[in-house]
Amino acid sequence: MCAADVRPSGAGEPEDRKAPAGGPEGRKPSADGPEGKSSQPSGLMDLLAVAAVLVNAEGRIVLWSPQAEDLYGYTAEEALGQYAAPLLIHEEHWDLVIKKFAEVMETGKSWGGTFPVRHKDGAERLVELRNMRLLDDRGDFYALGLATDSPTLREVERDVALSTRLISQSPIGLAILDTELRYVAVNPALERMHGIPAEDHLGRHYREIMTASKFEVPEAAMQQVLETGVPMVDQATVVGRSPADPDHQHAWSISLYRLEDPQGRVLGVADLVVDVTDRYQAAMEATEARRRLALIADGSARIGTTLEVEQTARELAEVTVPELADMVTVDVLDSVLGEHRPSRDEGPALFRALAVKGAYPTEALQAADPPGQTASYDADRLATQCVRTGRPILVSHTDDHDLARIARDDHAAALLARAGVHSYLLAPLTARGQILGSLGLTRARNPLPFDEDDLALATELASRAAVCIDNARSHQSVRNAAETLQRSLLPDHPPHLPGLQIASRYRPAQATYEIGGDWYDVLPLEGDKTALVVGDVMGSGIDAAATMGRLRTATSAFADLDLDPAQVLQHLDKITSGLEHYIATCVYATYDPHRAECHIATAGHLPPVLVRSGRRPQLLDLPTGTPLGVGGVPFETSTFRLDPGDQLVLYTDGLVETRHHSIDTRLETLRRLLDAPDRSLEETCDRLLRELRRPDDPDDVALLIARTRPFTAAS
């Protein structure tokens, strides 16, 4: 009602319409006494402060309530006995008021409306007025006027109307539950969410409607809100199905508020339910997308750390289990590894298993081919079809027929069935247009079937791994050829060396497939002497190997001339100087068993180690010399005695040099490892390589150990 509307509204109309929405509602008897006799009344009547004024047939005020004093400003002493119209009504409205008063008293029909009254302070106020005739036990009539502040009433009506509309039309489900968590009211939105009519909710406990165990959490939250009064806003999300839509999973966000009357008495709890299925699914999809991206990133970092086919396959398996599958197999066509001819486009396919991994112990692992084993799969098997077509295969829900096409034979199919395999996918291992094999994934304990997103992820991981496997395969092929070439350039030990026992090793670099320039040689000489040579051509590749071969040939020729070690190095230096861009280090020693003497010279090489019984191994302090190929610097020969059982250890820098340790530290480690003279030479070689070499060392190694033994001219 606007302030300008000061005339009586609805005056004279029968009061036969409904009371304003939101009026007093029935309540349970309070703890303070019988229904209607609470010592602390509450509700809209108190909020509106309804004033009651009783007027007799003469128009005089005979009853005056405390609320009337608040509304009109007059005390009871000031109002009682006064004529109502002059006291409360402006003069211009007297005729209308007197007329309506007479009608009420004569006919008994009530009237009401919005009416301007005069406050004691002279100000005009709008009140919502209701007049009715009363009859006492003596047969006398009175007029009862009930009034409340009109702006306050309009505000309450607007709030109630708004609340009613919001509750009835809102897409948010709303329920009111009492302090025993029994439904008191349910709006249409919640009816639709639950698929249960509102009348079937009323009076029933929350868990009678929401029976699933997952609703124990909201129930406990309601109890907490009732006890503490602290609301819970969007803090609980329940995922499940409802009778309204039993075929699809929904997500609901639940908010809870405690309800109290103006005096603070707890009435119950309001349960607000929002269907957040779209938001929940979007969040789950985003989480899944992040998980997939993380898995691809993890695969990029973990797959292909070495140039070894089997290790790459194991890394692929470790990335996919258990994040993507319960069990994984990685198989390649046996022809890819070069051990058999490629299979035809029809008929069985021959696979070699590279890796098998399970997330937990399961019979399904026994159905897979063990790593290293070959198996033939018929043309109707899914693995064969995958490598023949180059297309991935997805079987979201497997049956017995599918398992028979997955397994290599009926026994393996039975194992898969007993293990509970229910979903399967295959992704081809394709690199540079060539199909290498397949990645097989199964799920048993994981209840979710594989889907198209899983297939796309598996295909991406398989593609990345296939490139690494192809690189490793190519590397291994070239590496094997390089090692064969390198070893062909190295000597076999002579069957008999006077006064010496020999052991040697050559290890190629692990981080590259290029051959190196390290070599060793054992050359029988005239007079029962033996020449021991270890050298290292700087660089790698075919050119370095060719240079090494030329130096070996030259060394053998100069050794036959029975030259002093320094002279041999001098000649080698001249040869190396004529080779463009190449230098080499070398140590050359001769042993004379008749004199038990060793003559030795070095050309920029690391010092040999002398191991004597009962003493700590020592690095020989020899004139270092310059590397071969530098030219112009003379070499020196040193001579020392070797007693029976003494050992001379010659090696190249690949044995001791690393990026992470100083050369002095590594040489000290070498001396420590050699401090066991009773160990056999073969065991000593193996121990040095095992302790000092790493799988990814970038340099090759030549190692030669000679041990003197008793010698007589007749031996």
C-alpha cells in the first residue's frame, strides 16, 4: 500500500476472503504446556502486534489492549470511555466511519481494509483494520476493531508471497523436517527429485524415504545442525540413483539450516537439495582429463629411458598398471626382432612376449605369455587382427566368446574367465608406419569397462612406446654389428705365454651405438718375452676403429723388431701424426721372464697399477709422455722387477673417469678393488667392471691384467 492511498480500502465489503498467506499455522503442543497455552507465545500474531479495541453501541471505547497503546500512542487511561471516532479518526473521515459502525452494529457483517488513523502525536498512520460485531451474555452488541500497522503487514505479505512462490516454483528441492527428522513439508522440486509424492513424505522419517546407506552422512549432518545451529552450506554431495530416474546416476548437493521461532525455540531443520549432476559430471570429466594428461606426461618421462627393447616394454607396463588397467601385456611380432621371417598377411602370427604386469596376484597373469617366450596366435585371435589391420580393438564387456579370441588357447581363456576379466582393449605398437606388436589391457577387479577415452589414451601411450621400442631395436641391431666389428679387431690370447697368466675384457660404450677406439694386445716376442699393450684412440665411430686397427698393426710390426718400449711409441707417434684429426694414448710394456723384469713406457696414458703380495696396490710413477700424434716429444722407458704372483693392471680411461667424481677418487677406488691378490684374474676383471662401470657410461673400456708365475727355461 503506497502512502498516497489514504482512503478506506474495501470498507463495507464482507470479510469472507482468506486470511493473508502466512498466517498462524497449527503447531505441536509446546514443552511449556498444553496447545495454545504456551508461556512464551510466538508467531505472526506477535510479529504483527495486532491491537484490539472494543467499542460499545454508543461508540465509546470500553476495552483497550497494550498493542493498541503501541499502535495509536494512547494509554488505556487516556482512551477508555472516549468516543473512538474523534480520538482515532481525522474529522474528514468521521461520516464514513460512523456509517460503517452503524452497519456493523445493525447487520453483524464485518468490514475491513486499509484505513488512515491519527496517532497521539498527530501523525497519520495507515493500519490494516478489521471490524466485527460481538454479542455479550446480556444481549448487548459491541464492535471489535482489530488493527495492525499496514506497512508491516504488507512487508510480511510480500515476504510470505515471495517465499511461497520460490518454494513452489524453485528448481531447488526443499524439505522441512521437525526435530525428530520427520518430514513436515516438501516442495514440488523435491517431489520430482525423489520420485515420491509430497503426501507420502509427510510424517515419515528422513531415512524411511532416503533408505540407501550413503544417506547416513546427511542424516548425521542434520542432527549436528539441530544441535549446534551452525548451517552446512553445499558441504555434502551425494551420488546415486532415485526412483525418479533409476537408470541414471545423479549428484545432489545438500545444504542444511536450523529453523527457530522468534523466541529461539528450535522448530526443525530445512533441507535444501540441488541437482548438481551436470557440475559433478563436468568436474569428474575434468579430473579424468587431468589424470589422463598426467598419465601421458608420466609415460613420456618414464618410457624409453634406455635403448633396450625389453626395458622399454617393462616401462610401458609399469605406467599403465594400475592407473589404466588391472593387467597389461606387451608383445611384439617375432619378425620385428629379426629372428624369424615376417609372417604372411593371413594365417597365424608369431609373437614374442616382452612384458607382463598385474596390479595384484591373479590367475589372469598365468594366461599371458611369459616374457621372452614366443607364441603363435591364430588368424581369428584379436591380437592377430590388431597387428594385421593396425587398428585398436575395444571390447567393453567381454563374454566367453570374446575371451576365447583374446587368449592363446582354451586353458588360457578359462583362466581369464576365473580371474573375472570383463573388459579388454588392444592398441597396436606402430612406429614409422611399421606395426611392431600390440599393447593388451584387461580389467577384472576394476568394475568400470574400458571406453573410447581409455582406448585413445592406450593408443597414445602405445604410439609413444612403439617409437622408443623401434629406436631400441634399431640401436640394438647397429650396436650388435658395431660390437662384432670391434671385437673382430681385438686379439685372442695366445695359448701359452712364458711366465705369465693373462685376463682381459673389452666393454663397448652403453650410451651410444658407435664403436670406440680402445684396444688391447698381447704379443709373444723372441726370447720368451711378451709385449702388453693398451691404447685409446680419441673419438668414436668407424674412423676411430680404423685408426685403432692401423695402430695395432703397426704396434705388432714394431714389437717384432724387439725395440725398446720408448722406441715403439716413438714410431707410433710418427704414424699417428700423419693421421688427420686423431691422437691416441698408449701404454706399451714388455716382460722378460728370464730376468723377471718389466720394461714400460707411456704416451699420455693413465698409470698402470702394480699389485704385489702383502702390499697395497700402487699406481706406477712413470714419465707420462705426450699422447701419440702430438709429435716432437721423446718417450722414456722405465724398468722394474716382477716377482711371481705380482700383477700388472693396464686399462683405458673409460674404466675410471666419470662426470661426478674426481680422477684421484676413482683411482683410489680402483686400488681398493685390486687389494685382493688371491682372487683369480677373471674374477678381478668382472669385479672391476661391475663396481666401476654404469649401464649408461659413454665410453668404452679395455682392460688387461697380467700375473707373473714361476718360470724356468725348460718350461
